[in-house]
Amino acid sequence: MFIADTSFFCKYTDVLDKIIERKEKIIISSLTIDELSKIKNKKNLDISYNAEKALINIEKNIQYKKYLKIDNELKNKNNNDSYIDKLIIKYKNKNCQLLSCDLANIIKAKTYEIETINPESIFPSNIYTGTTKYQINSESIDKLYIEKKINCNIDLIQNTYVVLENFEENKSALCRYKNNLLYLLEANTAFGIKPKNKEQKFCLDAIFAKDIDVVTIEGTSGSGKTLISLASALEEVLEKENYSKILIIRPMVAIQQNIGFLPGDKNEKLDSWYSAIWDQIPILFDTKNKNVNFIEELKNNPKIELEAVTFLRGRSLNKYFIIIDEAQNIPPSSIKTILTRVGAETKVVLTGDSSQIDLYNYTQETNGLTILINKFKGLDNYAHIRLAKAQRSKVCEQAVELL
């Protein structure tokens, strides 16, 4: 049995679903409901959004009274600060565990010898990679190469990328599943960049596919997610002219201490935050035999925009190629703000690594990228690919694995 406080719900808005799915019992004080109600009306957009989402989730699950109990007995207007102590004392002998992100409440629980647990450890998420492997007979692989598609009786999520293998005759094929069919992948390059592994091939296919509007690419540092996205954007906008403009969005989140205000106008301020994008340009133009000075021309190209989420409200982005880089450091509410700006004939590519969270009060489970992946999974115009291997350098690969 679990006892949950306000801080828990402000951080883990969806864990209540998992608790009830597992038929575990959870107790919430009515004072927690009051506190969440007050927080949702505060001006801090991110935590207010989480509080409101938690309340919606509690209301949705209130019907499961066997597992979810709202304790109204401890409501004492003269001593609201000690309600968690009272809750712990009341249920101490019922083998309860505290769900809290508040260090003070965790300390209180330990003084009563109540176990405190990390929700991520007991309710681990199944990481969705967007890919799978299947053994298949040799004849089916031959048919796929001839007809470019074959029927598939396997129950898969829409736009799952599949590696078909036949070890007996050493045959394989890469394909995408949609509507009970497997479609053979074509060989793609982007602005002179060739994919280095099958996952990068999946990325290019998803980005160039006309029936996919939103693509998420998750991967470790150096796996090529930003390079692949930028190369594809330049290919689609500057070379093929399938879209009118490139819009690149990155969160303004510092890794450690904030460095304070930056000088210059909006573009000069944004330029400092977009160094990771410009670092990719020499690699791209080396493949096109262009001079590195072409970087400045690219920065001044009217078809390429850099934007902060702050300035997107009210815009309508039609026929854009949008890259949302480091999306794991964008709150779910801001991801929603961006995607509600998307107009007709627009492609959206989100990249990030949910193991590298710099955004305060968010986790691998609750950041904007993870929430979007979980909510969009299965939609017919959405694809997700996880890049597993670092391609940047040997040092990068060692750091990812060992640190």
C-alpha cells in the first residue's frame, strides 16, 4: 500500500495509472487535493500544468475505490503542515510505503521507519524503440525485394521498423510496417550524408515518408540524431524544395549554472544556444565539397529560422520543416504549444536523449519528449526511432558507456 504526497503528484503525474493497473492500493489526503488545486492556479506554467494533469488523473481513477482512497479525516485547518505525519501514523501498521519527492517528508517517514521508494524503480517504463526483428522464410524476403511490399500477419504498432532475417540462407531486409503490410525501405541519403547503421536508415525513411508528419529520434550523445535531422531538412528545403522553410527550435536550458543575460538582439542571443546546430555544418558541407565559409551564408539564409518557444504563440507554421532539438529539456506544455502551431504540409522532427535531463523538476519519465512518444505511439502519421550507438568518436562512445 502506498501513501502519496503533493510533491509526488507534481512530478509523476501518470504513475497513478500504473499503480491501479497493478491493483496496488494508494491513499491520498484530501489536503493533497487542496494543495494541487492551489498549485495549478500559480503563474509557474510547468508545475501548474503538472498539478492540473495530476488532478485530472486522480479524477479519472476515483471510480476505482478498491485501490484509490481519498482520506478526508485528517483535514485540520489549524494544523495543515503536519498532515503527512498524521497520514503516516494512521497507516503505519498497514505496511505502507511513502511516495514523495519532498526531502522533509522523506525524513519524517524514515523517523517512523516507513519505507520511501523511487517510483521509477518500481514502475520502470518499457523503452519504446520503434524497431523490432523477425525471423522469416527465404521466399518471403525474395518476394519483398521483387514486389516492394508483402502482407504481414504480425500485430505491430503502426510505422514500426522491422528487420527481417533468415539465418539459413543469410538473407535480410529492412522494412516499415503499416496497415498489415511490410514496405521495403529504399536507400536514402540526405545532403550527401549516408546512414552509418540501420537505425539511421530508419530515420531517413521516416523523415522522407510523405505519410508521416511527426518523427521522434531518441539516442545517446553522438548517435547522429541532430546531424541526420539537419541534413534531411537541408535536403528537403534547399535541394528538393518540398518545404518552404526550416525552423529550428532548441530549449534555453543551461547544463549547470545559468550564465545570465546575453548581449545583442534576439538572433544574436539565440546564436549562442544554437552552437550545437552550427557544429554540424562543416560535416555537411565537406560532403558537398563546399567551402566552410558557406556557414555564414547558411546562417543568413531566409529559408532557415531559429526560434525560441517563447515567440511561437499565435503563429501558424504551414509547409515548414521543423526540428525540435534536445526535446527532452522541453516541458510537455511547451511541446503542446509547438505542435499546436503546426499547419498543413509541415514535417516535425524531435530529437533528444531522455537520459540527459537538465530541466529542473523533470525526469526520464515526465519530460516532454517521453510524454509525446508515449501519447503518439500507434498514430498512423507518427514514427519513432531509437539510436543506440554513438558514432561521433571513440571517446564519445566510451563516455556514454562508462560514465
